[in-house]
Amino acid sequence: MAKGGTDAATLSRSIIEEVRNGVFRPVYVLMGDEPYYPELVCKAIQDNCLEDFERDFNETVCYGPDVTVEQVVTAARRFPMMSERQLVIVKEAQGLKGIEGLVVYTSAPLDSTVLVLLFHRAKLDKRLGLYKSVSKTGIVLESPAIKDYEISGWISSYFRSRGLAIDPQAAALLGESAGTDLSVIVAETDKLLKNLPESANLVSVQDIEKNVGISREFSIFELTRELSARNAPKALKIARHLASGARFAMPPAISALYTHFYRILRYEAFLMKNSRASREDAASVLGVNPYFVREYDLAVRNYPLKTTMAIISMLCEYDYLGKGGDGSAASAEDLLVELTAKILNS
């Protein structure tokens, strides 16, 4: 049965543990905006479903845009050859035309077939009979996109699963560099772990800077911190350095700044009603590690409510300008430095 309400990470671990123990469901729908968990589970099923000598006759891997529903149903209804089961994987299942037609199979799937429908950054419409059918006869794994304010927590949790702790600032720095693409974070972590001493049990900012190739000194993370403190010389220096980089683009920078000041706004509203809230409560509202609450305590003193609202409005304006909305030829460097100065002077 489907395990609705269970988060993607927990459900993924459960499915992977099952398949490693030889327990398979007749149908899996693996879907969502974040492809990491669906692809991880699909690989685990593929790695454990069949022995190597069984694959030639009992494993079918196809792509949604290249096959028809009838072909998938025919493949799924075949019986395995000299094997307990067969595996049918439909990758990019979102491209399978008339996918609802698969309900004729999923309503009564064969016990000897493992059918996997792998969606890439897409979801099966939950109103369809197919979704309801698989929810009864198989498992639906939905992996939503990770929000930017959740990424540091995800990184910390992932490092714990690898037997390591990571400094909160190091997690924030890695998240800033990798964004919210979990596959990128996993790849960077693998690269990092190859270069750490075997005895290491805590990943520091210096480890991230050295092995991932990013600098804490000149990062959006540091820019927001200096803005929180209204440290004009340092903030302007960071802004100039960031914007002069070959890979710099205004939209991601604006997004990070918007998230930061929106958190300040939320924190100000929270403190109006909860002046004696604990650091843990504040961290929960902000969606950050409790370590960073101290920075927001400073920020709310430096940016009163009306000022914060004005800055958020300003960020929307510069998002428009950064996308060439006014037709001007202003450089990204000029825009970011100008924006930083206006925030500091607000």
C-alpha cells in the first residue's frame, strides 16, 4: 500500500531496506519535483531485483516518450524466464501518452512482475484512477522540492547518515554553493569525503572551502550576514567580488537576499507575539539551525519592520532590473553593488 504522509527520505529508506531483503511490490510510482529520492529508489530496485545472469531475459528498461501504454502492459504481463520475477522500468514516465491506460494492469498486477514508473521532475495526477490503483496495489513515493531554507538541515541530516557531523556554517556554505539540487550535494559530499582524513568526524568551514572549492569570505551567505550587522565596508566589498565572478547571475542572488529579509520579517512578526520565545522556537519559525538565531536577533534590531518591508519591495524591483526588465544595459555588478548600498542606507 502507499505510505502517504511519510516524508520522502523515510519512505525511501524503507523501500530500499525492503528490496535489499528481497521484498518487492508489484508496482512503484516514483515521482516528484526533486529527482534524488526517486532515482535512488529506482537504482536500488534495479540492483536488487534480479541476479546478473537473469537480466538478459527478465529486465526491460524503456522511456515514456518512446513506448505506448499497450507495449508497457504487454511487457508487464509477460512471465519471467528461469527466474522468480521480471523487472519492467519505465523512465521519464511523464512522457508516456495516455498513461492512465495502465490502470488496466495496475488494478490486477502480476506477482511475478515488478513494474517501476519513474517520473523525472514531474508527478502523476492524483485524481487519476492510475494513482488510486497504485496506492492500493503498490507504493507511491513523492519527493517534493527542498526549499532553500530547508537545505542546511537536509545537509546536516545527510552527513549524519554518512557518519559525520558538519558545522552549521559549513552546511550553509555547501548549501549556498550547491543550491537545492540534492544530487549535486551528494556528489560534492562524496568528493569531500575522499579527501578527509579517516579519523575526521566533524566537517568544518575550512574543509568545505578547501575541498569543494568555494570561499566563505566572498559568498551570498557572508553578504547576508554582513547586511544583518549593517557592516557597510565588508558588505560592499563582498557584493563587488560576487558580482564580478564569471558565473554570477542576479536572479539567484536576489532570491537569496529575498529569503533572508523575508525571514527577518517573519521573525519580527513572531517576536511581537512571542517576546520570550526560546532559541529553538525561533529557529523553527525561521527554518534555520538554532546556531543562526543570534544573527537574526541582530538583524531585527538593525532593520525595523517598515524598513524590512521596504527592502523586500526593493528586492522585487531589482529582480525585475536584473532580468533586463527596463531595457537598460546596467551590469550585474553595478546592480548588486547599488542594491547593497540602498539596503545599507535604508
